[in-house]
Amino acid sequence: MDLGLKDQVALVTAASRGLGAAVARRFALERASVVLCARELAHAQETARRIAEETSAEVVGLQADVTVPTDVEALVRQTVERFGRIDILVANAGGPPAGTFETLRPEQWEQAAQLTLMSAVRLCYAVVPHMKKFAAGHPHARPSVVFITSVSVKQPMTNLILSNSIRMAVIGLMKSLSIELAGSGIRINAVAPGWTMTERVTELLNGRAQANGTTPEQEAAGILASIPMGRMGRPEEFANATVFLASPAASYITGITLPIDGGSLRASL
């Protein structure tokens, strides 16, 4: 299936590793030009180099901390200067730290809001005007935004109260923007990954094991028992679904949150 991504320009944030890197790679495999960023320039450039070598696509790695407003502005400006437009934004920022209400302090809530919510807000303020301008002059443009969230927006996860709470605000942003921007031809969606084997999941398993006096292997076994497919997802499986949702092939889909979780969510909606 041709996703219609050839010569499109995709901006993927927090993409030097994990889910972000997998998404950037999938775009490149679909012949899109890709800009990815990370807080450390060397990490972004190394990931971009590796993906470019594998796919022969044009992949650029830039430095940007998405919690820093000037970094976000510079990231978008450099992308537009390089390629003339941004067709797709995949807004990713990693996850806030684990913890329960009693182990966390108010300042950690504020930091998590900057990381998880305000990074998404600032990226949209920076990118959407360029999308609207380009779409106004190109009737066949199909701009879209995808927010990477978590299944915690559908079902709270143990020891992740920051994610459980603040990611819900990102879904409210997504749904509101999908209505406000539909008339401009811009689609807005979100993806909600479940347990997927990334570096962050390894960190969470270690944290749970330390808190519970168990081992990471025991924690993983408990998680696998709750997933109908009996395993964690692979980053490339997550990327396949995310890139489809962002692509022109999903042109009549907007305002949804797509779980990518091996069936672990028990809710019917």
C-alpha cells in the first residue's frame, strides 16, 4: 500500500532512540524527508546518519529540547528553511518520571506539565501556521499532526500518576484542535502505545522491581500476563501504525486516539 509519503516532510521530536527513532525510520522507508531532534545534537545526528544510510532518504538531526520555547522555534524555523514546508508533525517528548502522589512534589508536576503538555502546545503554535499557509496554496496538501501519548490516557497505570494525569490534557488538546483545524485541511490525531520494548520500558521495569522488591523479569512476566497477545510490542510495530495515521492514506481520520497495545485495554471504547 502506498501511503503517499514520497517527498513529504516529517518532523519527529525526541527521536534519537525508542519510539521516536522507530517512527523517523518508518517515514524514511516510505521515502519522506525527515527532521528529527534530541536534546543532545550528537545523538540526533547519529540517529539521522544511521537512518539515512539504511534508507537513502534525506534525514536531518537537529538539537532541540522541546521544553525550551526558543529551541522549539529554532527547530521549526530550521526545518522550514531546509525543506520549505512541514507536512507532518509527530510530537513526542518521552514520558514524565514514575511515582505515586505521595512520592512526588508539586514542582515535579510542573516539570511534567512542561514536558508532556506544553511541549505539544508550543510545537503546534510553531508548526500549524506553516501548515495552514502551505495548504492554502496547495490544494492537494494533506498536513497532519500526531501526538505520541500512552495507554495511560485510557486506563491508569500503576506508579505513573504524572502520565495518567497530564497526558489526558494532551488528548483534550488533540480533540479540540481536530475540530478547530479541520476546515484548514489539517488532521490531528494521537497514538497510545502500550508496553513496547524500548529503553524507557526497561527503566520502568527496573523502577518497579526496586519499589516492589522483585526483579525486572518478574515485573515483565506480570505485565505479559495482562496482554492478550502475550508479548510486548516492537518499536517497528508501533511505528507502522503511527506513520499510517499520519499519512495521506488516513485522509478521513481525525480526532482519534489509537491504542497500539496488543489488546491490553479492556474498555470497549
